[in-house]
Amino acid sequence: MYTLAIDTSNYVLGVAITTQETVVGQIATNLKKNHSVRLMPTIDLLMKQVDIKPSQLEKIVVAKGPGSYTGVRIGLTTAKSLAWALNIPVVGVSSLESLAYQGRFHEALICPFFDARRGTVYTGGYMWQDEKMTCHIEESNILMADWLDILLKEEKEVVFLSPDIKIFQEQIKEKLGTLAVIPEAPYHIANPAHLALAATHHPEDSTHFLTPNYLRLAEAEAKWKQAQKRENNHG
């Protein structure tokens, strides 16, 4: 039986079909294009190419963020709908954890991150321990300057992985110097098959209650909550 992995949490649109022993097939693009239009045709194309029917799927895995608010919602909605229709489990995995697998064979602290604008990033610190990716420093939405101060205190090599590496590369090198390890371009793009691998270390989620891992509220939602709080205080 097969696992279908879906990642639309950032510019990368990634779809993979795996078994416990094999990556049967995968498709990934790194383009600023509408995931909502392309996701289902990509899933359909991959399943046809590897000659697998929906009834042969036993699990859906989805990147639940952080990342693009719209992209995360598209991935989760599609994954939950498929899981519900096929009556199979769904597992949500942090997009940062999935990207961290690109540093799987390095003994250093692994730092995946995504640009969150205004000098901030979505990030966390990971290490490969006990045959799985372990969160060493909790994921957060933080100023990159503050994050680099935290990493500096670790006093160890840090592998930085990000599709937005160019935005912060100079700042990283200036702060961490030789402790900063920045791999070549292919390592900065999430691999959808890694998403399926990460899911083997996570419990199944409730199809109806699986929620995005935004790390911060969308601006509109944050303003609405602030308005509600002010209204309640004056009520």
C-alpha cells in the first residue's frame, strides 16, 4: 500500500508517492504559480504515471506550515478532503521539519527557515537523533538577528536550509562566521518524499481537526482578534 505526500506550503509544489521501502514517484516545482489550480492535476498525473489507483492509498501526509497562508490552506484542504473521501488516515508534518531532512547526514544543528518578511523568519533548530529528526530549538516566528544570537550561544556548526537563503546569507555569515554551513542550491528546496519519511515518526491526525501550523496569525485575523478584544473590554 502507498502513502501520498503533499506540500504546497511555500513556492515549492511537491507531490510524492512512497512505500516503506521505496519512493515510487514524485513531482516538484519551485515556481510562483497558483497551487490551487495545479495541485490536483499534479496528483492525478503522478498517480497515472506510476499506475496507482486512489483505492491503493493507505495514508495522506501534508506539510501543515509554516509558510504561505494560502499555500498551507490549499494543501491541508486537499489532503483532508482526500483522506475523508478515501476513509484513510492523514498526518500533518511541519514544513520546517520536512526541509530539515535535507541536512539529515550532517552532525551539526540543522536550521531550516522561511522568510516571514520585515526581517523575520519562520524557523526552528533540528538535529538527527535516534534515527529521526528531533526538534532541538522550538519553532518560532522571530527576527533573524535575534535568532542568530540564539544560535551563536549553541557554540556549534549550523546548517542553514532555506529557499530564501540569499536574503539572509550575508547576515548569517557575518554573525556566525565559520560556524555557518550553507549548502548548494538543491539542498534548500524541500523534497516531498522526505515529508512521507517524517510522517512515520508522527501520530495520525483527526481529519476534521488537523489545523495549519502558521506560527503567527494572518494580519487580517490578528487585527480582527485585536478588535474583538477591545470590544470585549469596552463591553
